Amino acid sequence: MKLSALVTKTAKESSKADVSRNAQLLIRAGFVDQLMAGVYSYLPLGLKVLSNIERIVREEMEVLGAQEILMPALQPREIWDQTERWDKVDVLFKLKGAGDRDLALGPTHEEVVTPLMGRFIQSYRDLPKAVYQIQTKFRNEPRAKSGLLRGREFRMKDMYSFHTDQADLDQFYELAIEAYKNVYRRCGLGDLTLVTYASGGVFSKYSHEFQTITPYGEDIVYRLPDTDIAINKEIIEDKEALAEIIPNYKDGDEKSLEEMKAIEVGNIFKLGSRFTDAFGINYADAEGQQGKIVMGCYGIGPSRVMGTIAEVLSDDKGLVWPDEVAPYHVHLVSLCRDEADISKCNEIYDTLQKMGISVLYDDRSGIQAGAKLGDADLIGLPRRVVVSSRTLAENSVEFKARYDDMAVITPIETFYSGGCTR
């Protein structure tokens, strides 16, 4: 992609519409644009990042054996009445359809997926099953703020698993935890993200949140020293819970826990038979007896992950995208002015593309070198390659990884043979 053809431009000033770090950086760099509080357009660079995160999520869910579906966002009141949640979910967007029919925009899909899967589950031979979708969700947040971290319209991967018994659910649940860890590792958040015990509410004793440690976080978690395990603030006073979570717990051990701020980037629940009971869905066992189907629910917000990466991995110069989520892998910057050197820089661009390396090429004319380099840092691709008359005279390019302080003059052939992917 040539930067001169990109429909967006960077901005020098931060947006005053949202003071959060991720929104200001993403808007300045031309990745997103705010329509209103909690609602954003994803521009070409931002959509590429979001799509890359969703690709990673898809790959890890399919390793679990989950199958992708797509369910309606528009839902009738009747299914919410059946689970008695129409008046209990306070962030439910409610609207009137033709004939004065009550409808909702889905914040979650238990009410849709349970009867849907019930049509295909008759016996124990049909279980276990897991399905997932990646979809735009809607929540009428009273305090839509923090950029992509707390939206009224957002992207969500929600997965639902169906099992014959608790033991089968428990086994799948542990595999899901590992799959989630893989997602965050591939998105560059692995070392910062903790598996966090939280209340299971009416569904189970515990649920698990995935919390990314950052001083910009709104949540408080307490980490067990030297582990990737943490406890949510809501259950830190529960001595019984602490005794189960902390190895060899003794009264007062909670004082050794490390208090940290964090951003929640995912959560998973054991739902039991709460929803299958509500819709009267069972299975026949080997003897033909009716058994309860138990469920699990597993959520990741790709748009929230994108906002978290922008919030956590950025620096004072701009965004810093990990390889697997970056919109392009190389930011090629031309500082050339005469036609012969510009032609050589174009050849480098073409060669990289033929090698299968995705390139954002700053071919803009009339832009000062400082502005081009500043834009490269702001956009935050993993690698920057600067081509100038000086480097071309040495048959070289100036190479710099986004997280490095210093650039290195590298022969073009060396760059092609491996330097462009390191």
C-alpha cells in the first residue's frame, strides 16, 4: 500500500473527544474514527489490525474443535423472557419493531445459541459440541469511555460449549484457558496477561477473567507472586476462596498478594444447565434416560484486545504493533528526491511485495523527512526501512525495528535475505 493512496492521514493533535490513551493514539494514527461515545469506525489500517486479531482467535478456537457460525444480532423479547433476563440485563438495547414487537440488540447470545443447538442434539452421541461466532455486539453502557475498551458497539468472539456432564465441561474449560493464553501470546500480551479468579455469580463458584496488567487499567487484581494467576478484587475478602486458590493458604497470606491495575481482555464461565433447563433441552444417554446438558461460555473482545495493545505496548512516539497483528510488516520510507533514486526505492517496494512481505510505502512527495519518520513511529509497524540518496549510494538501506533505539545501515541484499523479517 502506498501511503499517498491511503484514504486516511495522521493528525498532529490528539482528539479531545476521548481522553483515553488508546483512542487518542488510534485516532491520531488514522486507525479509527469516533462517531459518538463508545462507537467507532474502523479505517483501513485499523480494520487490518482487527482482522488479524480475529484471524488469531479463529485459529485458536478451531484448534479446540469449535465450529464457526453467525447468529442474528436482532433478537425477539420472547427468548429473553424465557430465561427471565429481559428486565435483568441492564445494558440491553431495547427497541420496537413492526407491529409494536419488542426486540433487542444482542449483547450476548445464550438465548439464541441454546435453542439453536438444541435442534441438533438428541443423544449423548451428539455431545460434546462447541460453536463460536465473531460478531458486532451492542451494550447500552451508561459510561461509554476509554476508547475501544468500553464501547456500546464492539466486536466479540463468543463461544458456547455443550456437554453431557460436569467432568467433560471441566476438561474442555481447561483447554479453553490454554487457547486463550495462546491468543494473548500471539497478540503480544502474553507476558502481561493473568488468569484471574472471579465470582461465578449464579452460574458457578468461579469464573475466570483474563486481565492484562497496565497502569492505565480500570480493574484491580491481586497476583500470586511469581505466577500468572490472580484474584479479582470482588473475591479478595472471601477466605474460603483464598484457601482454594492460594497453595497451602494460611490466614493473612493474602497480604503477600501484589495489587495491580489491569484491563479485562476476556472471560469464561461454566454456565451449568441454566440455559438448557430454560429451553427444555436434554439428551438421551446410552440407556435412553434423559440427562441434563451443561454449558460453558467463552468471550474475547477483538476490538478490546486491539485497544489494549494500543494502550499497553505504545510508547511516547506512538503505537507499537506486534508482528501477528500489525497491518503491515514493513514501513518503507522514501527520502529520495531525484527520479533515479525514487525509481530504485520503487524497485525495493516491488521486490518486498514479490517476496510476500506486506509493505506500507511512504512515497509521498513534498513531506519533510522528520514528518515522515514521525508518522512511521506513530503508526507503529514492526520494522522501518528508510531509503535515501545517501543509503542508495552505498547500496544500502537504513533498518530499524520499532522497539529499537538505533537504526542500522544494512546492505540491500542482506536486508532481502533476512533483515526484513527479523
